Amino acid sequence: RIEKASAPPSLPLRIRAEAMQRALALALGLALALLPSPATAASLRKTLASRTLSANGLPDPKCATGIVSLKETDKPQACCPSYCGECSDYPTCASVRGQNSTFACCATKVLEMECGKGAAANVCLKKCTEALPPCIMPDGEV
């Protein structure tokens, strides 16, 4: 037995289907445009992790919530907050996000502020085993 082919959809139904497809395509495009970039998502994750550690009074010994400076021979490494973008002596490290970030984002200045190395006790930076970024990485950690 042969079944009859169904009749093509009526014009109003076809127009509604096309309009629905366009609306879905527009919604998908808008959703993709609003997704954060991978770099932004990583920065957001680090910020949230840092806030969680801070709220619980925990240190960050591996600098998981910050950015580690490059290893230089016979020098410890600095751990800068993630908002710095990098932990080095780049040209604008002293003014990130319009704030004075010299002792948070400039690796050399962070290392100069280490507790017990001449910085005043009320502003010195502790080892990362005791504090959150900015801090000084323990020897041997990379």
C-alpha cells in the first residue's frame, strides 16, 4: 500500500518556522557574543578563588590565585595578584586599573618588600605559605 505524501505546509506555518529559525540563530549569536574570552574567564576564576581563600583565612603557597614571576638565578620569585595580568617590571606595572600597583604588580618592587629584608613590618610582604598575593614564593617553588 502506498501512502500519500503529505501536503506542503501552509504559507503561514512556513513563515512562522522561518521566523523561529531566525530568532534562534539571533539568540545563539547573542549568547556566543556575551561569553567571556578564555583569558577573562581564567582571570575571573582566579579572582573568585582568591576571595574564597581570603574569606577562609588561607594562604596560597602555590600562587594558584595569582601570577608567578619568571625565575631568575639566585632570586626568589614573586607572586602578583591576577589583576596585574603579568608579574614583571613591565612599563605600566605601577598603575594597573588606575591604581598605585607598584608593590603588587612590579616583580622587583614586590621582592624588595619581603618581610625581614628592610621593609617596614606594617607593609612588608609575607611568603605565600602565609599569605595571598602579592607575596614571595617559597624557595624551590616554580
